[in-house]
Amino acid sequence: MEALKQLLEVAPEVQAALDENRPVVALESTIISHGMPYPQNVETALAVEDVIRSNGATPATIAVIGGKMKAGCSREEIEHLGKSGTNVTKCSRRDMPAILARSMDGATTVTTTMLIAHLAGISVFATGGIGGVHRGAEVTMDISADLEELASTPVMVVCAGAKSILDLGLTLEYLETKGVPVLGFGTDELPAFYTRKSGFSVDYRVDTPEELADMFLMQRALGMPNGMLVTNPIPEEYSMDKAVIDKAIEEALAEAKRLGIHGKETTPFLLAKIKDITGGDSLDSNIRLVFNNARVASLTAAAICRKKKA
Ligand code: PSU
Ligand code: MN
């Protein structure tokens, strides 16, 4: 544990909030380096921190910088990750030993953001979309490590569902197998990132941050090791036309297949391609839904703190 502490740098502001039982919300960094183009990625990363602050919580953008796990990146570190883009290693669980041993930088995915958040004592994490079971996974076996992390790390992840670059039905089956609750914030239906509906049901609809906090704390009281997935639909005014986005996704998938894109490149490739095809509309939606998730995550983190005190 002592050795671990040497590798983990919690920003003083984040540590103070944790020590005083004030709400903290973790944010991932692959969304900065690989999920959006520069400079919108840096602008969004800084703006989402402001959204968290204005909702009464402390943001902790998570990354690996020079071989140190950071819970709370500085503005300069966020700019560095955003400018470096895909030159920074996309760091999943299996990358951690190499990146840390070699004192490299790593952009954390949902997986490693959960891992580091948990080491730092942070319970709630806001992002855009999670990885999942890819279409055709019955042949490729491409299943995101995000699902395994949700199965084994007790952090609440607030997202806008998952993009239909994935097989959403299989993703839900996998989460069920692993005992991960999938909650719909104000919805019975799993949102599909750019659109509010997917045709699949969530496990439970939850309408308030208080109830999300109750369920999270109940999972802890039961001694369960799993995380929890909160799916929060994109606000109506920013949601995209289903036909437009479906067509872009199909085109992107076909292009990935043609080029033989595979492994960890798949998700970043598809995200960039969809953005190109939709002429930037999808990027605007993406930014808006992240803000919306940051707000719900902040309110829920605050509710968890209140209930812990009571
Ligand atoms: N899906 C999105 N936006 C993202 C990602 C996924 O809609 O930015 C990123 C996240 O960091 C997620 C990772 O954890 O991609 C999943 O990658 P993979 O499918 O290779 O596990
Ligand atoms: Mn994969």
C-alpha cells in the first residue's frame, strides 16, 4: 500500500474534498486524447470541470503522467493530453504495468479511470460513453475491459449509454452476467449516446440523485465488489436524428472493416470517423451529453456525502 501511494498523486484540492467528505467527481482522459479533436477536447475537458464545480463538487481528471497515477490533473496536464492526442498511449488495465514502469504518459479509459478513482477513494465518475461488447464479438471477441472493470471495481459510472458501434443487447447481457446494475436516470430505456432511445430496457429507472446514492451505498453495505452504471439520456435539444447517426455508424463500421482496424484502435477510429461523416454535429452532441452527465454525477456524489454523514 505504501508503495502504491508513491505512484498515486491526488491533487491537494481533491484530497481536501475527500478528507472533508465533500463530493468529488472523476473524469477520464481518453475522451480528451482519443475521443475528441484538439482544441475542442481541451475546451471540453476544462468546461466539464467547471460544470462539476458549479454543481458543488470537485473535479478530478484522471490520467497517468510521467508514470504517476494522477487523481486531479492540472490545466497544463490537460492541455498536454489534448495536444498530444493519439500520440499519448490509450491506457487500459493491461497497459498499466508498462506505462508506469517506463514512466510514460497514459490516457485513462473508463477502465483505468475507475481503477485510479477507486485507489484515490473517489466513488463517482462521469463520462460520455463506455466501451462494451462490439458488434461481431462472437467472432472477434472484442469486448471492452470497461465491462470487466464495472464487474470488479466499486465506482459509479455516469454515462449517456453506449454508441451503437457496439452490440447494445450483448453489452447488457454481459453486465447482467457480471452483476452490474444498469440504471436509467429518468428513463426506462437504455439511451444510445447520440439518441435517447435504443429499444433496450434498463434494469431500473431512477428519477433522483438521492435514490442513485441509496443504491450505490446499498451495494457497498452488501459488500459487493462491482460498480454501477448510470445511463443518462442526452438532453432532447441536443439529441441527433436516429437515421443520420445510424447511417454514419454503419459507414464507419464498414470503413473500419475495409481497413482492417482492430484491437484498441477500433473505438477511437470509429469515434473519429463518425465525427467526420456527421460534419461535427456529433461532436457538439457529445460535448453536451458529457456536461449533462457531469451535472448528474455531481448531484449524486453530493447525495452520497450527505447520506454517509447522516
Ligand atoms: N466510447 C465513447 N467515447 C469514448 C470511448 C468510448 O463513446 O471516448 C473511450 C473510453 O475511454 C472508453 C474506451 O473507456 O474508449 C473504450 O475503448 P475500448 O473499446 O478499446 O475498450
Ligand atoms: Mn476492444
